[in-house]
Amino acid sequence: MVSGLVFVRLLSGHEEAVMEALRQISGVQKVIAVFGRWDLVVSVQVGDTDELASLVINKIRAIPGTTATETLITVGLKKPKIFI
């Protein structure tokens, strides 16, 4: 499984419609509206990186009102060793 965060920039006035469309996409776990450079943060989980690319390119970016995305793949880190 691959988990990630997709930051989404929108055209003004499209927030509700885009959020609703995102919630209908398989693999989308959570949609959060934020203030700042990005308008939404979308938590996703899919089978592999190919599915993640398809979800972002073919589904999220295809939603009318979406102008840009940035995707971060999450990683599980073990407790770091501290050397003194």
C-alpha cells in the first residue's frame, strides 16, 4: 500500500463542488480545507505508485476547478538512533 497527501489549488468558488467530487474517488481517505498556498489537503491510500499517479493525474486533476496539485508520499520511519 502507498499512502500520500495531495495538496490541491482551486479556482475561487469551486471549493464545495471539488470537495464533494474528491470524496467520491476510490482511494481518497480524507479531504481537508486549508488556508495558505494550497486550498485542500487530500489524504489518499492506494495499492502502489502507479495507482497513485493515475489517481492524481486522471481523477483529481480532471475535476473542474482544480488548477494545480502537489503530491507527497508518506513514509514510515523507525525510531532514529542517536549517536553521541
